[in-house]
Amino acid sequence: MGKAQLIDYLRGELAISNSAIAVALRHGEPDASQLPMVLWQYGLVTLEQLNLIFDWMEAQPI
């Protein structure tokens, strides 16, 4: 799972705004796996959305 796939999921399935993703990318680690936590820490996704993101990430092939 790459960062581009994750961002596509965030935009397409959860309707996370480009600006929210940009904030998280500026303040987070370069590793895509940290992006959901940064979004949550900044209040840009709900806990329910965070769980959906983790479920999606877990379902992705390595």
C-alpha cells in the first residue's frame, strides 16, 4: 500500500478534503502508515473514520 493509494482512498471513500490531507502531510512522518494518526490528532478525521482507514489499510495487499 502506497501513499498515493491511501490518499485516493481518503479523498474518494471518506471525502477528506485536499487541504486536510495537505496539513497532515506537512506535519506528519513521510511514512504513509502515520498519515491516518496525524489526521486524527489534528481533528481532521473522526475516530470512526480512523477505524475505517485502519480497516482499509489492513485489507490491502502487501
